[in-house]
Amino acid sequence: MKRKNNWQEELFYEDKLDIQSLVEDVIADDQKMQFILSGLKSKDNHFRENSYRVMLEICERAPETLIIHWGKLTDLLESKNAFQRGIGVQLLSRLAVVDHAGWFDHRIDRYLDLLDDEKIMVSRYLVQHIWRVMDAKCNLREIVLERLLNIDQMHHTESRLALLKADVLEVLERYYQEINGKNRLREFAKSALISSSPKARKAAKKFLSEHDF
């Protein structure tokens, strides 16, 4: 992509970008916003990463300004590129709080299908950030929890499933008091207790100990 001026050039370098200043300009200027959105799909690693960092900051400062770009962000979930799918998962989770049109309400199953993504990175990003959706969309918590508790049905290898289970246990801890059927949680934690991942085993021991299972 042709670089037109300094701020665009800076997006192609690792340490030159002033994120804070640029975010204000991007929020106020649709052309700049479109340029950043295009960067999310760039093959240039620095351009893509810097565009992502700008979007993360916008999600924190002014998430409502991204509603009109919802379609472009959801398109990332369908990308053949795992980095783009991972970016889409993380950005959309942060926008659940302004999802007034109910995209998550209607597409939660499709979103959760990425739990079984071919790249474990994407699936882990989803689990690590799903609490944002659950906090914003209380009506979807049961659906999400059901899918998380059935993570063994995914097609990941055992070692990858073990990593996912460690992430899921953090979600279960966050919503523990609200979850009915505590025995299911115990059985899930026990399955992680015998996994190949030291991280998963440690998380399972902690979970079982703290809840007197």
C-alpha cells in the first residue's frame, strides 16, 4: 500500500507510532479510520499489528464509533488468515458492550464455532476474551458456558485441549457463583487435572482446592 504521509509511514514500523495522538485523529477522520481498518488485513506484520493496537485503543476510548464498521470487523472472523480471525475475535469481544443491534444475540453460535478453529491461537483468544461478551450480554451466559464445558468435543489435539481447559477454568472461576450444577464444574476441573499441560493441571488443582471439591 502506498504511504502518503508520516503517520501512515509510522504504521509500518515497530516503535515509531504515537498511538495516543493517532487515535484521536482516526476517531475524527473517516479516511484515516478506513486506512486503519485496511491495515487489519495487511500482510505487512508491523502495519497489521499497529492498526490492531490503534483499534484496541479506540475500543477502550470510544467503542461506539466503531458500530458503523461492524461489518468489516465481523468479516475478519471469516478470513482464511488466522491472525485476522484472532484480531476479529478480540476486537468484537470488546465491542459487545455497544452491540445494540444484537449481533452477538443472533450470531453467538457462529462466534463460538471458533472454539474449534484450526489454529489454537484463535480458540484461545476467544476463551480468554469471552468474559467481555458474557459481562455485556448476560442473556448469553448459559449458551457460552455450555459450549465451554463441552470443549472436549472439539477437534483439537489433547495438548491443545489442555491449554484451552486452563483458559476455560478462569472463565468458570469468574462466574462460579452464578453457575448451577457445580458437579459439572468439578468434573471439568478433574479432566484438566490429568491433562498433559502443567498449566492446566495447576489451574485445576487451584480450582478444586478453592471450592472444596
